[in-house]
Amino acid sequence: MSTLPKLSDRHVDARNYPPGVSFMDGQYLPIHEAKLSVLDYGFLHSDATYDVVHVWKGAFFRLDDHLDRFFRGMGELHMSIPYDRAQVAEILHNCVALSGLENAYVEFICTRGTSPDFSRDPRDAENRFIAFAIPFGSVANKQQLEKGLHLAVTDILRIPALSVDPTVKNYHWLDMIKALYVAYDLGADTAILVDGSGDISEGPGFNVFVIKDGAVSTPGASVLLGVTRQTVFEICKEMRLECQVRAISRSDLLNADEVFITSTAGGVMPVSKVDGRSIGSGAIGTQSKRIMDRYWQLHDAPRHRTPVSYA
Amino acid sequence: MSTLPKLSDRHVDARNYPPGVSFMDGQYLPIHEAKLSVLDYGFLHSDATYDVVHVWKGAFFRLDDHLDRFFRGMGELHMSIPYDRAQVAEILHNCVALSGLENAYVEFICTRGTSPDFSRDPRDAENRFIAFAIPFGSVANKQQLEKGLHLAVTDILRIPALSVDPTVKNYHWLDMIKALYVAYDLGADTAILVDGSGDISEGPGFNVFVIKDGAVSTPGASVLLGVTRQTVFEICKEMRLECQVRAISRSDLLNADEVFITSTAGGVMPVSKVDGRSIGSGAIGTQSKRIMDRYWQLHDAPRHRTPVSYA
């Protein structure tokens, strides 16, 4: 038998990470030092909820809506943290300010945590709060934002609400990941999953909208109630565009005049192709462009802005 | 505006963890030093597969079967690691030997990992292998093993195979966690989830078996193909007990002569109550007891044992 290897004192991690700042266990840390125990049930059972808010030109956008959803999600999962809403807001603020990022992707997470004896009873675990700010990221890259994304509609079922409540933002993404690989094989940029009726559900990190004969619509079942989705509802109201939450079939999507997707990671993003077929003229639709522009304009509205005080 | 807090150099973690040894990034570490970046998609998207093998009286039990399942799962998820089967076996061996544990719970994991620019494309990530050995744990505690567990059959749908392949061992447990809280509210010890037909599926970390009129059966759809489940099939064959994989209804479970559950974490574990009703006589069933005893006897069979060489 060979000699056993030596036990190291400390983990050395040679990987590269993006710039950014994290908060955990009362400490603000460079993102490359923000590490979670491999025994945390947020990892081992994906027993966690989270939210992502973005900072644009030095201000949070719709921070209150993200805080609402996060605290509601923790309640649904029987989790609690030693910080109230104002304290969480302050932590997020500090992460961004310390990172110096003017445009940031800010994620905040509550995990089930760990228990000293690795108990399998979730009630025995001490929940853990983590937050981090890294550079703003998008579902679509620059070229895709300019030319429109190519979506593939897969036959993969989005995890049903009878299993996992989609309105509690969660990390159950293996269905999404599988759909992405299917989409890549078909030459598409990203994927759409279906619901139990075979209708359009959502994609990896985004909601989907179609426009037909001037009316906007988006699915209501088995989807995350996205904050950007909500913003689009408000924009439609303001622009007096009809906007409906309804079942959308694959053929509704293929035959739409315009299609776009929404996410905190990227905002309103145009779609130019579905399953290899051009949508409308194949260029970014007129109404989609108006909604996109208005979405970014709204970032200057004081009611949605929470400015960051950089040191 | 207040002054910003100070950025710490290193994360200080005051929590207590069980004893144990982990391997990651080429290093063997005390378990309390084994930490995963908060940006790892194994955490942020639960984009990971894993397996758990146990060590009993200084030897791995059915190590080959767990390695088979793990490597198959990685293939299904388009993941790869720089270690082959023999190297993974050696790493697991070293974790156990360095921990000194005679009875251990040994988990090995492949996560999607991270990419330096936080790309959302899973193909850009560098996959990460993690292993750890901690003290052997069980779904059932000592008292439950002696008196039998109390199961609650919930109406929560186990995540369907059309969403996430249950034969690729994964961390999507929010349906299980929700079911556990339902079970606790009903005074039960643990929970059963149902499949799309309303039949019995599985519970948090275990398969379910019923015995009726001398015949053993267990569900085949929407369940993990457990190694302990497989061992029970072999035991039944050896004992000339009829054993079927078939749909099992809630009423089949309630009217069974005996019920037991199986998991690497605990082996074969008796059930004495379902939904508050006693199963059979309410004591541990005769056949269940024989199967349990044989399960532990089999740990001495050379064909299933891979001994650990402690330093």
C-alpha cells in the first residue's frame, strides 16, 4: 500500500473569478474569497432561495420588488436570517460600493445552511445569508442584443409548480441546462421549455413575450414572476399596448410578429429567430425596440432608483 | 452617508462542522476547510451530479456500482473531470483513510464549476470534482430503526423525469424539503412524494418497498435507481421472495403487511406507520427484519467489499 497523501491546512484555489465583493458571516470579502461549505444544504440539496437585482449607472433598479420577493421566498421555505429588510438593503449597498461597480449584478441568497452533526432534518440547520456584487451580465451578448436571439423550443418540461413553486426563486436548473444543450445542438442561442400542456413556459433565466397584431402576451403558468416581466406590464400600460397573461403555444411563438425575452440579467432582449425560422421581418421588431428603449429610460425614474454612495 | 465597512482578506467561519476529510483542487483538507466558490454553478444552478458510497467496518460497500452511476451521470450532463475511475476510487480511499473513520458516508460530486467571466454558457465552465468522507449517517435514527419510521404520504409531485432525469443523481430537493415540512406538521418522521399518476414515488433520499402476501414490490417510475434498492432485489432473489417493480398506490402502501425504505444512508430501514396508521402489527415485520439482517451480513461478502488501508 502506498503512503497516504498529506492533509493541507488551507484550501488553495488557483481558479480565476470575476471582480466583485461578497458578504457572508458578517464579513465583506473579495469575491474570490467567498466560499460556501461543501456541507451547506444550499449546495447539497439546492435548498435555497435567492434574488438578483441590478445596479445601473450607480443606482439599484426596483430594489424593493426584489426584496419583497426574497423575503416572501424565505418565508415559504421556512428560513430566517438575522437581518431585516433594511439591513439586507444596506449589505447589498455595501457590496456594490466596495466593489466600485457602476453597473452590477447583485445576487442575495438564503441557504438552509449546515448543522454541526450533518442532521438531515432541515429544522436543525442554521440558515445562511450570502450576497455578492459582480459586473453586470446579460442573457444576451452584444451581437445578440443587436441582431436578436435565436431561440429553440425544446420538449423539456419546466419543473412543474406541483413539485417546486416557481414563484419562489430557486436554483433548480437541470431542466434548463438540458434544454440549453439541446438548443446548442440545433444552432440556437438559448432554449424555451414547455409546461405540462405543451405550451411555452420560460427559458434559462428569462420570461418570454410575443406580440401579435399589436397585442403583447406572456405565459402565466409554471413561470417565475419576473421583475422585468412586471416592468414590461407597466410599460405596456403606459404605452396603451394591450398586454395579456395567457397560454402561448409553440405555433403562437413561431407565428408572432415580434418576440422578446426579459430578465434582470439583460433587461428586455429581442428575439429574431425561433427554431431556425425568422420572426416577423427577421430584424428587431418596432414595438420590441420601443419597449426596450423605455425599459432603459425607466432606470432614470426616481421611483425605481436607489442610488449607491460609493466611498 | 456612513463610512463603508472594511473588506476582510479572508473568510472566517465560526460554524461547527462534523469531523471528516475532503478532496478538492488536488488537495486533501479537513472538512471545515472544504469550501466551494459561491459562483460555482453547482451551487447557483444546482448544476451537478454526485454519488454517496458508504464505508462499513473499514471497507467500501459496492463501490463499483456507485462509480458506475457517477460516471454515467457526468456523461449525461456533459461534464468531465481530470480523474479516471481508478483515480476517483483512490481519492475516495484517501479521504476515508485520512479521516480515520471506520464507518463513513462518502460523497463525491462533479459540479459545472465556474468560468472566469461568469459566462452563462455551461460549455464555458471548468467542471469541478469534490469528494468528502464524514461519519456514517442514516435517514433513520436509532429509535426509528428499532421501532420503525412513521411515513406521511404527501400530494407533492416528485420532479418528473420529463424535467430532470431521476437516474442521474442530483441535488434538486425542494420538492423533498416541502414534503418533509408537511410530514413534520402531521407528526410523521419523513415523507413520501407521488408521481404524475398519484402513485407512490420516493422520499427524501430513499426508495420505498412494500410486502403483501409474501411478495415484495417497489415503484419503478420517477425514482432514483438506488444501489441499496438493487441490493434488496438481490437479497429477495437469494431468499426466493417474489420481487416486482410496479406502480404502488397510496392504498397499497396503507394496506401492506410490511413496509421498509432503503438508502445508502442507513441501509434497509423499517416503517411501522403510514399516515398515522399502523402497518401490519405495528412492529417491525418478519420479512423486513430478515432482509435488514441479510443486508448487513452482505457487508462481509468479499465481492462487495473494497477495504480501506488506514495509514
